[in-house]
Amino acid sequence: MAGPLFLRKQRAVTDMKKILSLIPKLSEPTFEQDVSRIKQAASALRPGRERDVLTKKARQMQIAAHLDAWLTSPGLQPPRQS
């Protein structure tokens, strides 16, 4: 056993706060710039948990950008009532 449960949870919370502090603050609504900043932050890290979290966050933001582009496209039509 690695220690009492509350100490492991406290360490997990501390680790997550450290990881989240590595993610640049989102100041602009453009996903592409934020994705590139997060990828740069991830590439500066050695392979491990923090790098994996940042890589996952960048991928999630890429997906969000694609969904946003799709949802705001002028070709999107509401369902027709028949």
C-alpha cells in the first residue's frame, strides 16, 4: 500500500493542479492558437503523465474546433417539418 487513502487523493489533487497550471490561460476564442500553445507546452515536457494530459487536452480542443466550425457553418440547416 502506498499510504493512507487521503494522502493519495491529496497527492492526486496536487498533481492535477500542477498539470492544469501548465495549460496556458485561454484569453482568445480561437482554438487553433490555444492548441498550438498547449502542444508546445507538452513538447517541452518529458514523456509522462503531465505530457499525456496536455496532449489529450490539445486533441480535445482540436475536436472542439471542428465541432464549432461545423455547428457555425452557414450550410447547417435545421430539420424540416413535414
